[in-house]
Amino acid sequence: MNPKFEIFKLQLQTRNGDKKTFRDFAEYGLGTETTPNNKEAFDHIFSEYMKAFTAPYAIDKKTKKQLKIVESTEHNEFFKLKPSKSSTGSIIAGVINGGAYGTKRILSDIVKTDEDQKVSMNKSVLGYVYTFLYIPPEHDTGICIITSNSLESSVTKLYRDFLSTFFSGNGVTFSKPLVSPFVPKEIQKDFKETATVAKLVFSDSFIESNGFEGDILEGSKQYNIEVTFSPVGDSKPTLEEASSLFNKIKNKFISKIRGKELKLIDFRNKKLVANSKKFKGEKTFEWNSREDEFIPVIHLKNYYPSALDKEEYPIFEEVKKCCLELFNEKILPEIRPDLNASRYN
Amino acid sequence: MLADTTRHIAKIRKKSKEYIRTSLDKSKSSKLEIALINIDLFLATVAIVVNLGVSIPEIFFEFMSSTFSILIGLFITALIFSFEKFYKTEIVNPVNASATDRLKDTISYNFTKRFIFLTGYVILITIMALALLLMSVLFPEMNELHIDNTIVNIQKHIWLNLWTSVCIFFYRLILFYCILKIAFYTIYLVSSMVHYMSSRIL
């Protein structure tokens, strides 16, 4: 399981390049009869957001996944925690449902072994996902936090696409917003200061017909190539040293494709796995290299163990508190410097 | 009038020190950094004064007097210029203003206030340094360490010699500290003004 928080920054984009706030989005993107004030704009976005879960774009036909809010206390165990508005007028947070469909499956009971049911292709099996959306009416940048588990059952990508479509509104004034991964600087710093390198992994896949030279590979098939650098011994390099190690090896020659040198830097996937021993036990983070910025993953097990039950399933009431704590203490001061700014006396 | 002047001078000194150590969005204060700068300036002053000769060349006083006079004129012009040019709120409706506009407005307001008070403070220090230079011109004996080195006179006037030397040492210390501080604040004002103006254009 190992649930984690995934955080995204959401920046509104207009077709003519003007900066517009979420209040403007409510007025021009969703359409209001009169010019709304901040509260009216937020209320309007909230009601439209809730309606959007029944819109066609809440279903992704490519990945065969669906987002929904099951309106039934009988089936939806966390119906009481469905998305609601905060009193501050800028946060929509709660548990939504999401999962996959389009596979022929059998619904089986592990206790009553004879009670099997056929699940048809158009039936989706929905799980529970906690979502947190910060959309200040007076600002153009928001934050989205979502809990996710393994890649297979995750609906994060669908939710990102869902937000992208929703915040493009009617498509006249606004285009799709910029949704980019975000980790508070404090967590990045905390991680960078305490972590050591476990391994550097470069991986990619190649088709033989592209022309491998030499006797590395034979036959016209697709191959995965993975090069791993892992430090040996007790004195493992720190992350600062890892950057210089990366710079040293990134241009090293590995093979040739059509006579061209293939360097490590050219590999599609470049991953740095690091461990941090700051707290009890060992934390493991997988890092994605995106424009030279490393993004540590916030696993609930490491950062908020109280939000998980014995079977490591999220306790959503606790997740709600932790999410709010993470947002108020580490994210808000970073994305809203204006809230801490005041005039000199 | 005298009471008002004293009160205003005290306020300029207090506020300029407060503003220079507070970030423009007022979220952070860097007392330690400012204290370290002051210590550095003081140590540099001590190093200069200790290595000074018995007398300071007369040309130095002429040169510094001219420089300070020009600086005072320039800073007063800058002060008047900043009064109507620097801060102008672009927020038409404060209730519906965006977060970015509010932040820009706060920073703009704070920068203008910091610029006004710091410029005023530099003018005051420059006037003080000019007055100290003037004393040296009026009383040339302040310019030289007169130590009577005959054994009889040393014993006879030991306290007087010591007193004179200490006074001159402190006079030089204050004068050069003022000069270094004026130089530092002038560089700071010019660089921050250029940075602020370019950020307003871009």
C-alpha cells in the first residue's frame, strides 16, 4: 500500500496571457450573472466542482478509470467526509471515489467462498481518495493535494486531468491551467540535509531495428537497458556529492546507436534513490529529476504515521488533519508570501 | 522647534535602522546580519585610524568637504524625487485586489518608506561628518597628534598628552566610522533603487 501525499501547484492560464484570479475564473470561466465578490465566486466554483464529478471528463476512456462521489451512506463508507467548503472560503476538501473499469473480473468473497459475482466491463470498482483543493479567489495559483497508493490503483493522473479540464472553464477566456508537481522547500531541505545516496538508476527501452552496434544485443526485439550506480560501504555520499557524481557520469559513453554515442544523460528515465535516517527507521524516497529539481515523495508512513491504521490504510479523519497541517505550516507560507507581508509602521 | 527637530532626528535614526533590518514584505528580520555589518565597519575604522600618521593631509579635508557637500545636495534631490515618484498605489478596489497586486503594493510602499528614511539618515550622518571636518579646519591642532617627546615634558604633561591623544583618537574614530557608513549606505541605496526600478519596469 504505502500511501503518499501527492501535491500539485495549479496555475490558471488565460488565452490572452493576462493574469486572472480564481474569482475571475468564476465570473468568466464558469459564468456568473453578476460580478461576484470573493465568497460568491468561491461558492460558485464549489457548486460547479461538485457537479463536475458527473461530467463526461470524470471518466477517462484511455486509462479506463473513473472519478465519482457516490451519494449513498450505505455504499460510501466515507460519505460524511465528501468534499466540503472551508469556512476560510478557499479550501475544498474531502473524500472522493475513484477506480478502474473495463476489465472482465469476478467479485469474490474470501470468507464466503461460494459467493462469487461476475463484474461486467462497464462496472468500475471505486476506492477512496482524499483530495484537498486550495483555490483562493484573490489569487491565480492554487494547490491540490491527493492521497495515492500504488501506480495501478492510483487515480492521481485522472484527477489532475479532471482539474485541468475543470479549470479551463468554458474554454473562451481560460485555457488549461499549468499543473506541476510541488514539494514544499522545507521538506526538500529537510530531506537534502539528512539523506544519503542509495543508488542512481538510468533506464530506457530500445528497439533493435534502431540499430544497435557491436555484440551487445541481437535480434529485432525491444530491450530495456538499466544502468545502476550504487555506493558500497558505510560512508555513503551525501546528496551534494551525488550531484557532482551525476555530473561526472552523465556524459559517459555507454553504447552506440546508428553510430551516435549514447550517453547516460540521454536515457529517458534518470532516477536517484536516497535514504534519510533522520527519524526512527529508514526513510526511502524516490526522486524524479525534473529540470534539475528533485522532488521527494511524502509517504504518510514516514511523515504522518498517525494517519494510517494497522494495515496501513489511511484513516481519513486523521488524513484531513495532517493535510491541513502540512498545508498551513509548510505550503501556504511558500505560495502566498502576500499573507505574511504587511506595511511598515 | 528644537524639541521637534530632536524628536524627528531620533525617529529618522530609529526607523531607518528598523527598516533596513526588516525585509520588504516585513516577514523576516535580520538583526544579526546588520550587527555583523556594523562590527565590520567598526573594525575597518579602527584599522584605518590605528594606521593613520601623526597628521592627516589637509587635502583630505578639502576633498571630503566637497564630496559631502555634493552628496547632501544629491540626496536631498533624491528625497524630493522619491516623494511623488516612487509610491503610487495601482489598486483601484482593495476588496477585489489580487494577491499579487497586494504584495506588489505592500513591497512598493515599504521600499519607498525605507528609501525615504534611509536617505534622510544618510543626509544627517553626512552633515555630522561635515561638521567634524569643519572642526578640524577651524582648530588645526585637532588634526595633529602633538606629543611633546622630551623626557621632562612627558613627565610634566603626561595626563594632558594622554587626554589630547585619546580625544584625537576618538575624533578620528567617529569621523572615519561616519565616512565608511555613508559609503556603505550610499552603495546600498543606489543598488536597491536600481533593483526596485528595474523590477517595476519588467
